[in-house]
Amino acid sequence: MRVSLKDVAAHAGVSIKTVSNVVNNYQHVTPAMRERVQRSIDALGYQPNLAARHLRKGRTGIIALALPELGNPYFAELTASVIDAASQHDYIVLLDHTGGSRDQELLVSQGFRARVIDGLILSPIELRTEDLRDRDQDVPLVLLGERDYDLPYDHIAIDNVAAARDAVRHLIELGRREVAFIGARRDRSEPAQLRVRGWREELTAAGLRADEGLVAAVDGWGHADGARAMRHILDSGRRPDAVFAYNDPMAIGAMRVLHERGLRVPEDIAVVGFDDVIEGRFGAVTLTSVSPDKAAIGRLAVESVLARLGDNAPAPRRIWADYQLVERESTLGRPGAATP
Amino acid sequence: MRVSLKDVAAHAGVSIKTVSNVVNNYQHVTPAMRERVQRSIDALGYQPNLAARHLRKGRTGIIALALPELGNPYFAELTASVIDAASQHDYIVLLDHTGGSRDQELLVSQGFRARVIDGLILSPIELRTEDLRDRDQDVPLVLLGERDYDLPYDHIAIDNVAAARDAVRHLIELGRREVAFIGARRDRSEPAQLRVRGWREELTAAGLRADEGLVAAVDGWGHADGARAMRHILDSGRRPDAVFAYNDPMAIGAMRVLHERGLRVPEDIAVVGFDDVIEGRFGAVTLTSVSPDKAAIGRLAVESVLARLGDNAPAPRRIWADYQLVERESTLGRPGAATP
DNA sequence: CACGGCGTGTATAACGTTGTAAAACTTGAG
DNA sequence: CTCAAGTTTTACAACGTTATACACGCCGTG
């Protein structure tokens, strides 16, 4: 049988509210009383009933984190950092996965889970800007990943265009001239578009041709999709000297195909990924990658959501998180050069 | 402002309970009344307040899934299958990560989150059998991963000893004679011990020596730990012709070290992992691995927890999930043979 | 010595829902 | 037309918590 405030109150010979005051660290309680009540609490092993507390306060103490897929280790690491940040504010994280489908993302953003959660952190892939524009929900929403247009929600993202440009510039500086992009999306997912744009801008800025024939569209974001895209490019007779992939799993899938075709990385083709997942550090050829500051992103996301819970919610902001390009074996040296 | 049963009742001109009856599909409601109330519900956009419902019914509709780490894709896939299974029963999944530390696992099992959840699925690593023996909680608990002793909780696991034996037998059948084990744990984690036992039993059964000098203990379960263990074995002057790793990330970490040392996989050293994560299918050398039926494990776990919620809870059972050994390049061919 | 003021503790009323029991209707038989 | 038996609807009391408003001491001050 669960013990309630009432039981503790009876045991200590005080009123229910006094016990509540002790539990909530209300200030006007004499030390003597506090200790007496605390003794009863300990004796009975009282634990507050959250459902009741939430009913009364109108808060649940739960925030939801909705991600496209858990399989990508990037999101796993992000999740860990969100959980850590949330628990520092006595919040609990409810995990949802959308599969990256627009329908699911819409459902989640429209408050599918709204009745249980105080706030939502959503990392959309296919969701359109207009989908969010007429969102009718009082549950605070924070978006992860850059969006193109302004929306009345906090965005937390790294600068995708700039990061993509950095990656491509790195390839160009190595002497690469034909840089393929793997991971454009047929459905025009916004984050993918931004990275394609960075790719295009940087090539153009360097006086090179942004050859759209070297952009491979895909349907998913996993290893297999990267492999498929790489095969598609090679089968079309193209022979780029560098590949920039939408994310690390796709880059790794692409490298596998290059390996199967007898092409050497980086001598024949240099490869850069995105997200810097742990896996990229342990392949036969370690992977150069854009490394977002995941810990910061998780922390900022949680803080942004919680800040919106109070009455004095700040204006929606676009928050830029840090990133850096981590160079590894997959871009070591100039074309044709043997690995050191 | 949120709309409650009271508002709907006022709008429809009926009592609160009648609205509640309609919402809950109570049988004794005339079709006319049902429609009239439904119209008001739709008009006002009523959504039930779960906190209140839970307070009243004593259930929260949330189960927790506590995992050692999210970074391992095995757990990510498992999580996805648990979420899917739970949502089929209108349940929501709260995710927790223990970091695989005994303290955290203890905390979780003792009901750290108990006030919010109806049931708990725990995948322990370091937790001892005796830690669970005096668990004092009314929240149903289901354990993932094999435990050695009998406990009054449902276990869902594949047969670790048998699976390990299958893996080692496969290596022996390939003509390997010196099989190392990577991933024993200094802290005597039970799952790791079972796999070591399988390794030992199979070698002995084949008339080979189970050389304890080829068992490498580690502190973690990631790529880096596998790499460290592999280095340790090689640096000690040993030169096994096969490696069986506790899990895929460790196997991949080990393969990276073999690559760095100029040892060929599988010609010089064959490698078998455990868990069959997607990553193992896209390395330069694809990884042979023990593949547990993750979908079944997730489904069984959810069903077991929910079955314990009712009054007629079944007796605790040990449920065996299926697995199979998936052979890939890392064990292709006999020692010294060139890859086909 | 009375009085305001402050610090401490207490009844009571919510929060929104569902279970119980009883009231208000139907229906059909006598 | 009455009454019993059944069906539908309602009033009310929980569930366990916190906010509000108030009562009670105690203190220092006029």
C-alpha cells in the first residue's frame, strides 16, 4: 500500500499541509517541526504521488524528445546529453521516434503526446515550415536542426551552410576538384538542402563547377542509403575525387562501396562525413567529419524548453551551436598520394 | 485554456459523468446521447487530462526502459522495438540510461522513477543477483539479458552460453585453434561471464585449451575498449588466430587495431562479434556476429511488463528469445587463405 | 498592558477524472 | 392505469496534492 501525505500527517500528529510544506521545503517551518515530520516521512517511506502533484500544479515534469531515428549514433549521443541536462532540472525525458516521416513529425508537433508533456524538443527531417506555422498548441516547442525560415520557435542548430562550406573547402584545399554530394533528399528535407547549398556555394566560390550530376538523392539516411548513392554515382560513369556525405553513416556506407570497387580512400577519393559519430573513428580508414557540439545542443535545447514554461517566456531565438571539422585518415593527403 | 469534462458537460447540457461515459465508451449510453455529447466534444476540442485520469485510476500509462548506454546501436534498435510494442498497447516509453554502473542500476531498480511509471524494463550490466533479491517495489520489473540465478522476475534473453558456443564452434570449424575472448569484465558482469563460459566450454569440448591468457578484461563496452583489449593481447606477445568479442563495437575496435598492426582479417585473424549492429555490415571487412532477435525481445519485454499489471499476474518466467549466427567476411575462409 | 505585525501551523477548497449508488426515466405486463 | 423490472443518467465522493485564507502564538513597541 502506498503511503500518502495523510498517513504521514497522522503519524506525525500534524496537518497534511504541514507535511506538504516540509516536503516542498517551504520556508516557514521551524527546525523542530521539520525534523519531526521528516522522521515520520522516513519511517513510513513516503514518496510523493506525481500524478496528484501534476494534477494540482498543471505540470508533469516530463519533456519529450522526438527524433527521426535512434539507430544513428548521433541521435543516441544527443539523447544522452538531453537526458543529462533534463535531470539537472528534475525533469524526465520521454523519447519518441518519428522515423523521419512528415506525418509522424506533424503528429508529434501537433501534440500527439501533449497531454503528458510539459515541453517538446523536436528534430524534424521532412517537416515543412508551413506545417509548423499553424501549429495550435500551448506546449512549448524547441526545434533542433536548422530551418530556413523564421518561425516563432526556438531553433538550436549549427550553421549547416557554413559547416558544409568548411567541409568542401577542406576538400578543395587538398586539391580535389570533383566533389560529389551524397544525401540530397528527393523530398527536399531542409537540413539536407542547406548542406547541398553549402556544397554549391563553396565550389562556386572556388571557381569550380558545382556539377549537379554529382549530387545523389536518397530516401533514407543510413549506411545502406549512402552505399546506394555511391554506387549510383559510380555506375553513372562519374569518377569524383572526393565525396561529402550528409552524415557519417552514409559516408561509411559510401566508403564500403569504394572499397568493394577497389577505389582507395583517400588516395583516389577523399571522404568527409557529418556528425562525427564514434563509429567513424574505428573503421579501416578513419573518417573526417563535421563535429557538432552535441553536449551543448542538448543542454541548450533543455534550457530553452524549460525557459518557455514560466510566464516570462523570452522571444523565440535562433541559437547557434558550435562545431568543428575533425580531420582524419579519409582526407589525409593530396589526390593519388599514398597514405603516410 | 484547457477544456475539461465540465466544460463539455455544460456545453452539451448533460452531467459530467455522461460525458465521461461517452469518452470511455461505456455501454449504457443511447446513440442519440452519444452523438450529442460527441458533437460538444468535437466542438470544444476536448482532450482528457491524463494526470487526473492517472490519479484516479492509479496508472500512468508509462513504462520505463533503462539501458546501459544508448550509444551502442544494439540498444537503439531495441529501444525502437520497445517503443513500437508499447504504443500498440497505448503505452508510452520513458527512457533512462544507467551508464551500466551498478549504482545507477540499483537506483533505477529500486524505483528511482517508480512514482511515474507503471512498469520497468531493465537491461542490467553490473547489477548483482543479490541486489535484486531484496528489491522492495510494487512496480513490475522485467529484466533483459540473461541472469545466472533464479529471481522472481521475468527474464528475457537469448541463451548467451549457447550463442557464445556457436560463435566459437564456427571459428573452430574454420580451423582456428587459438581463440581470444575480448570483453570479460573485471567487475564480473554476468552477461560477460556467461559468454566467457560459452567460450571456455566450447574450446574444451573441442579438445582445445581454453587459454585464460587470451581473455582480455575491459572496463567499458565501446569501440575504444575493444581496441584497448586487442592491443593488450598483441602487446603481450600472443598471436591468436581468432577473436570472439563481447559485442560488435568492441569487435570493430579490435579490427581497427589489427588493421593498424598489419594483420589481415580474416586471413590472419578471424573475428566474431555479438549483437549484429548495422555498422558491422559496412566496414571494409564486414563482421560475422551473433544476431539476437531484437524485435521479439522488445515485444516480449513489453508484453511481460503489461501482463504483470493486472491482478492475475503470471508466475515469473525465463523467456528465451531467438538468435542466429550471421556469417560475413570477418570469418570467411580458413587461416591464411586469401579472401575470395 | 493593549496592539499591530510577523512567523508558524491548520482547515478547506480546488485540480479533472472515474466508481458507486441512487434517481430518473422507459418499457411491458397485469 | 399501475407497478415492477430494466435501462439510462445523475449526484457525489473519492484519488493525493498544493494554494488560499485564516487562526494562533509570540514578540516588540507605543
